Amino acid sequence: MEVLRIILTIVFILVCIALTVLVLMQEGKQVGLGSIGGAAETYWGKNKGRSMEGQLVKITKILAVSFIVIALVLNISRIWG
């Protein structure tokens, strides 16, 4: 059980580092004055899920869920162990 806890801790640290890097790589969600004239409704705005920014958002969501799950598993294993 101790080996599994060590492996999960290492994976947890790697997920934390990756999550931090991905969040810092993303652009801000502020559109500014361009949203007043409808400039946000462009081709790139509608297809943002297929862009690099969209991929970063998807990967960030996956890493955030894995962060929470691994944190819960490590906490429960500490209580049981």
C-alpha cells in the first residue's frame, strides 16, 4: 500500500506542475471593447474549441479533475493506512 501511495504522490506532483503550466499558458477571457461591435463573433471565436487555446482548456479540465480525484484518493488512503 505504501508503494502505491508513493506512486500516486509522484503522479500528483506531476499533475500539479502540468496544471500550473497550462493555466499560465492560457490567454485571458477578457474581450475588451471588441465585444461591443460584435467583433467576438468571428470564425476564430466560433471555432475556438478546435484551436490551440481550445485544446489547452480541454486538457486543463482533464488535469483539474485528475487533481481532485488523486487528492481524494491520497487523503482516503492516509485515513485508512
